[in-house]
Amino acid sequence: MTETSMDSPSDGPDFQTLHENTTRAELFPAKQHKEEWWEEAGHEGSSLSRYLYDLIQEARMYRDSGAPFIQTQDQTVKQLQNKIDDLEDQLDDARQASDGRTHLSIDDLVTRVLDQKYQSLDELTERISASDDVAQHLQRQIENRLYTLAENGRVEFQRGHGWRLNEGN
């Protein structure tokens, strides 16, 4: 491809004097691409050779900087779906590892309710059991256990009434 002709390079010799550090590289694009590049170079006020050189250097800079390459929407959707699948797998693994259990430290609970004044064991027990942390933890544990028992047919739930032991148990 030459700058002086829209025709193929075999239409005639194209002799140009090149700087000693410069070499010639031939490119064989589709005619449509060549025409598009020719027009774009004209809009840039640049020769076709200079335009393509700058374009290649810019693409190399993007590649070297780690910028993502242009992808189709299907490729992007597939990558995102794979990422979602990976995250769901990680979540499942984490749930299985914890087995629905949360750790509630007695030391933490005691140190939260203790202060500068003396309190009896009954007072401490009442304050700890009335704390939101304990109530929420206990409620989660009871709820999980009720659902497990319901799955096994040992208890049943009726909206408006609550939970009860099945008659066969």
C-alpha cells in the first residue's frame, strides 16, 4: 500500500527515499478498510503512512498499559456470567464452611455489660440475655433449627398461629 495511490502497490514502482533508520512495511487490507483509513488520515491532516503508524503506536500503548481490548457484547456478557458463577461458588463454599453457625463470645458479652459498679450474677445474666446481639443470635439459631425440623417433618408452621410440633412426634 502506498500513500500516492488508492490502487494496489503492484500498479507501478513507488520509489521514495527513506531515512536510514526507516524501513518499509507492506500492508494488504481490504479495499474498504484502506479507503476508510485514507479518509481518516485526510481528516487528521496526516499522510496515510503517518496515520497508520500513529494508530499502531496508540494501540500498543493501550495494550502495554493493560487496557482491555475491544470486545463484543457477547464476550463481555460471558465474562460477567463466569464471574457471577465464580462468586456464587465462593458464597456456597463460605456458607458450607460456616455451616450456618456464628460465634458469640461469652467474654465479649460479659465485658460489654460490666461497668464500674458491682452487679450480681442474676443482673449480669439478665442484661446479657436482654442484649440485642444475644437476642438476634438466638433468634437466628432458633429459626434455622425450626426450618431444619420442618424439612424433616417434625414441626409445622401455620401463618397467623406460629410453629408447633407435628402430631406424630
